[in-house]
Amino acid sequence: MEPVLIALLFANAVFNVVVWPRFFVRVAKDPRARNAQGTATPFLIVHAVLIGLALVLAVASVVAAIAALVG
């Protein structure tokens, strides 16, 4: 069972690193991302926070997978 969990952790990390940064590019280009003055709107801020959390989870998944491999 452990190899399956390790693979799942690595798969989660790869998915988060591949998908979310590309999504952020689309969100940043969206007209709702900035107001008339050019400052970030809640739309952009919320998406940036969510994507940042997804990337933190990717790092945590890699760390946990490596710990499981070593331990």
C-alpha cells in the first residue's frame, strides 16, 4: 500500500505544479482581474491565494513522499 500512497503524493505534486500556474496566467489576463486603475481585484487576489495554497500542498506532498521513501 505504501508505494501507491507515495505515487499518489508525487502525482498530486506534479498535477498542482503543471496545472495551477497555467491557470493563473489565464486568471491574470481576465478583465475581472484588475479594475480601471490597474490594481488587483478580489477576483485576482482570491485566485492567487488558492493557487499559492495548491503549490504549497505540492511541496508538502513531495516532502511527504520523500520522507516515506527514505523512512
